[in-house]
Amino acid sequence: MVAARDPQSPGEAEFLADYDPSQFERPSVAVDVTLLTVRDGRLSTWLLQRKQHPHRGAWSLPGGFVGMDESLLGAAKRVLESKTGVVDVFLEQLFTFGHPARDPRTRIISVAHFALVAIEELEALAAERDDVELFDLEIPWEGQTGGAVDVVDAAGRPQRLAFDHPEQIGMAVKRIRGKLAYSPIGFQLLPHTFTMRGLQAIHEAVLGQPINKDSFRRRMLASGDLQSTGEYETQVGHRPAELYEFARRAAV
Amino acid sequence: MVAARDPQSPGEAEFLADYDPSQFERPSVAVDVTLLTVRDGRLSTWLLQRKQHPHRGAWSLPGGFVGMDESLLGAAKRVLESKTGVVDVFLEQLFTFGHPARDPRTRIISVAHFALVAIEELEALAAERDDVELFDLEIPWEGQTGGAVDVVDAAGRPQRLAFDHPEQIGMAVKRIRGKLAYSPIGFQLLPHTFTMRGLQAIHEAVLGQPINKDSFRRRMLASGDLQSTGEYETQVGHRPAELYEFARRAAV
DNA sequence: GAAATAGTGTCTTTAAGACAGTATGTG
DNA sequence: CACATACTGTCTTAAAGACACTATTTC
């Protein structure tokens, strides 16, 4: 429920006609999107190399300014699609970063978002783009402590990141760890069908710690979020596991 | 760690000098604060009656525009103090509301915050102010479902609220319910020392459901967040309960 | 048939809920 | 001393962890 741009009470129409929105100096408002995936058992994120100042050459989250007639989530969706090609994924607002000096140009307040994509989907898109790169995260804290994270290349070397993006990525990790405990968000990082072991691997990668196999299975089956497909994986060199799908995907 | 306003690479200083921040139209950015307390076993919030358009006469959260050299939390703290007199309380960013039509004047993006205060402290302040009023909340959903809430007067009549404030208050309730499960945030709604029964009453009011007394006591004592004072309540007409304090208050 | 992981059954451990019984103020 | 609530101890129930054992595929 949002207030419509209609007069609410006597005299309001005249007031609105007189209102001058240009009388105060205003900050710019941007959105940034931390795109998380799990690759080879590790949380990873997709970054762009900045071609312009400030922080030229540093890696940065896909981001952009919010249009005057665009919602925040709409802006994040547009930025994500235009800068990475990723469409139709889980996307949620995270936190708003507004330190007065976070951008050297001028006051820019950034509404941080995070998105979740299965690695299979990302790698198909990555083949078409040469300006983006997927980096592993190194999280120097446990559980939901929070704080900045490191972004490393294949050799484990920390990368230079722009602005407050290490904090933004850290906030995304903190949030997804928290959500995992009570919501079936792990499905967003997997293809449509998946095995119990595959789902557990996602949870372990996100939480950064091993999970008891037996209780994980019991908990997932009891949650009602999983639905048997009757199908089984093949070509795996051992007894094939049953494939499940997210039970509410049809309902949503 | 936030980027300083210093050149990061060759050529950046020249770029910054040329940058013209006025070339794009920008939204206004405001902060709103949902001030929650527990009164007589019910979640309540403190509202101001709007004296100007838009939504003149409707009740609204304390709010105001963000200054150009002010952090978001700093703005929220300033707004809270100037409009309610409340200082030095728990205050945290909640969510940013940015629907293009949420304010009939112009595009105003609001960074919602929430604050927690013990009712004892609030009532002392309320005596000095006649433009603010404390209203009970009626939450039409369970657990952490989320969504707008109703604000009612002493007779239970729903009040007319300005803007998207019912959603903002709902978001605050959702957040505090979530935090209660893993963080000792309930202490923020109590005086410095309190009884086990008092703490349980706060939890029950926030969660909107009764809690098992025995396991609550066990859980709280095991958490390490409580510290015995050796003091006991008096004048209660029954065996007095021990007074505890929040164990980390000294450390913070 | 060996290797490897899937899946089942059961015992142990731990946390939550239930409840009886004792403790200690005020009136 | 009656009352009301604080606090303690123990039994029951439910969930998580541990682990042995069987099942089923590929090589």
C-alpha cells in the first residue's frame, strides 16, 4: 500500500502546486548488486573492472543510478540485466550505504542489493562477456558476525575493490547465512532439479562449515520444501541419488 | 573501511575536478524512525501528528531529510532527538522505501530505521511533549510474515497514518522478531536491571505469543547474556525475584 | 567384484516442554 | 499463616548427531 499522488485533504492540492522540490541540495542515489553463486564449493561473486575514474582499474559490483520514475528493486533489476545479462533471478534489497565520503565525486547514497544465481546459468552467460569475471570470496569471520570480505583470484591473490564494495559483499554473505536457517533460499543457487548431496554442498559453501548429513536430510525432508521427481542422476560412478525440486516453485 | 576523497590512480584528480554532479535529476533522501517500546505487554510506537501537507492531520513517524555531510544513521539520530527528545538508544537501519509515488510532493526515498526504548524512559519524556502520542500496534500476521500493521488508540480505533508508514512499522516488527531469536535485543526495552519474568514479558509482547517459562529461564541463563546483580525486587506481595543486568553492557 | 556414494534403522546426546515440590517475600 | 510468585529437580518428548548396515550404480 503506497500513498497515491492524489490530494488527501482540503488545501492539499494548492500546497502541492506551490511545493518547490529544488530548494534543497540533494544527494545522488545509486543501486549496487552483489551477485552471489557457489562454484566448486565456494561462495563467489561476479565483478566488473572499472574503466573510468574513480577507482579506475579496480573491480566493482554492477551498479548505477536510480531513475526518477523507477523503484529501487526495478533499478537493481535493470542494472543487473544491462551489466551482466542476468535476468529473472532472486533479487532482494540488502542495506543502504550512505557514508558522506564513500564516493570521491559527490555524495552518492547506494542502496545495496544481492542476487543469487546457479553457477550453471552464470557460466553460460560468462562465455558471452569479457568485461566480467567471477572471483572467490574469502570470509575472515564466522557465522553472522559480518564485516568486509576479501575477493581473491584463482591464485588466491586479494583483488583491489572499488568504494565500499568489500563491505557490501560482506553484508550479502551475512544476510544469506541468516536466511538459510529459516528459508529455502539455497534452491536459488541450484538448477531446477538437484540431489540432496548437491543441496547440502550449497549450504556448506554458504555457511562455511560442514553439516551433519543425516540430520540435514531429515530436516530438509521434514520441511516440505522438497518434492521428489522420481528421477535419478546418471553417470556418476556410484549409486545414483534421487533428484528433487523446490516444492513451492509451482505455487509461486 | 570507506573510500576517502583522495585520488586513487593517475588522472583521477583531473577527472574529479571535471565531474559535474548537477547533470542528472536527483531524488530527495529522508530518514524515518520507528520508535518501538513495550507498554502493558503490547508493542507500541510513538507518532507525531502532521501539521502540514501532505497527509495533514495524519499520524507519522519522526522523519526528516538527510543532510549533505551527514551519515544515514547520524541523520536518524538527529531526527529522533530533535523530534522526540530520545537520545542514546538502540538504533539500526531497517530498509529503504523508494516507490516513486510514495510521497505526493516529489520523489523522496526514505531510509527507514528502528529504535528501541524502555517504556519507563519514554513516559518521562512524554510528559514534556504534547505533539507526540504513544499508540499500540495490532499486527495482523504471525511470526515473521511481514506486512503493514495497524496502529490503534486506547479505544482500539485504527488511526490514519501518513505515507507508507504502516509498512515501515511492520518491517520494524518483523525485524525485531527475527533478531530476538539470536541476539539479546530484548534488553533494550527494559531498564538497566530487570527480573527474569520481566524479560520474558518483553519477549512475549514482541513475539505476540506465550513462551514456556522453564525453557526460557534455562535458555537465558545458558546464553551468557545475563548477569546476576545479587539484588532482589521489593514490595511485590510475593517472593521477590532476582534482578539481572545485561552482561555485555559493561563491555560495550 | 571393487569402489563409491545413496539411503535406512537405531542408539546416544542435547534441548525443550511439563510438572511437582520447595523457597521466601507481603499482607 | 495464607497467598502469590520465584526457583529447583526430574521426567518426558523432540530434534540433532553418530554410526552401522544395506542398496545400487559405474568401471
